[in-house]
Amino acid sequence: GVLAKFADKIIFVPIFTQADYAVYVNGAWEVPAVAIIVDAMVAVLLPELRVAFHRGDLGRMRELMHFAARRIAFMLFPVAAGGFMIAPEMMVLLFGEEFRDSGEIFRILVLLVPFRVSVATLILLAAGQTRTVLIGTVIDLVLAVTVGLALIPWIGMWGPAVALVFSTFCQVSFYLFRTASVLGQKFTRILPWRSLGRLGLLSCGVAYFASFALQFEQTVANVFA
């Protein structure tokens, strides 16, 4: 939910110094492409899902869910993998050397991107299960705050970020199980898991080798400079 997205920043305010808070906030932002792509998919799919539900065509709803998951993953997984690899350098470029540590926060929160391929919320809304969506939002918010506070003494400013990833994982898992019930499908068939896994591995591999090549090129340039 919207509140949970800000919970990690809210619980930071009274606990950390202004400098630490600045480091965290500069790393805790979402790549603009993520929201644009997901919002566009929502606008297209929700009307179709509602029509399919009212017709009782649960198979069509599952097809649309798989279609959306693959398209979102195809566009976002490479962005997430690339951002993860170059996060510290990107923070230095955007905000200056003093914010290099913001890259570690960004790396944690970029792990939220894979959860965006799940359009389970749309299935639930199309089926009129707004109460289920509300329950998931409450779960997300409560876990983000409580787990974040619990982790801060152990891992410092990483705590709220790790908590947000954990709370989102729990929320999405809850939505997926409920969606499986709505569609009358097993959890293992609710998303194209194999396709998503292959695309995720490919994106990570390409990003890693691209990052390695850039570092090698920079090292060679420094040697001959």
C-alpha cells in the first residue's frame, strides 16, 4: 500500500541523524519506469478482467495475468538488474561521493521490482474482493513498521529497507494465494514461474557481465592514463 511505501522513511526520522536520513532517502526511490509501466498495464487490464469475471471466464483471467506478468518482467527485470549492479556509482553520479552508501539502500529496495510482476491485486479487484486487498495493505504496513523497528538495532539503516522487502513479500504472497482461490488454480500455476525465473536469471547474467566489462575497461584506462 501507499502508506507502507513511506513507512520505512517515517520510522527513520526520530531514530537516525539528519545525515544518515539523507543517505537513506537518496537511496530509497523507485525507478520511474517501474510505476509508469505497471500503471499502464493496470489501466489496460482491469476493464478486461472485470468483463471476464462477470462472464465467469476464469481461464481468460489467468491468461491475462500471465500475459501481464511476462510483459512487466520483460521490461522491468533488466532495469532492476542493471540498477542493482551500478547502484553505488549511480548514487555518486546523482548526489555526490558522500552518498555512495545510498547505493546499498537502493540495492535492497530494487528487490521490490520482481514483486511488481504480480497483478494479483487486479484479479481481486475485478472479483470485487476489496476487503482482501485492504487486509493485504494492513499486513504490509504493520510488518514494514514493526520489523523495521526490530531490525534497526541489528543492521542499522538497512533495517527499514529489509523490512519493506519482507512486508511486500508477505503481502504479495497473501494476494497470490487468494487469487489462486478465486481462479480455482493451484498456486504453482497462478504465474508463469519458469518464464519469470529464466528471464530473471538472464537479466542478472547480462547485467553482471556488462558491469564487469565496464569495470575492466575503467581499470585498463587507469593503467594507461
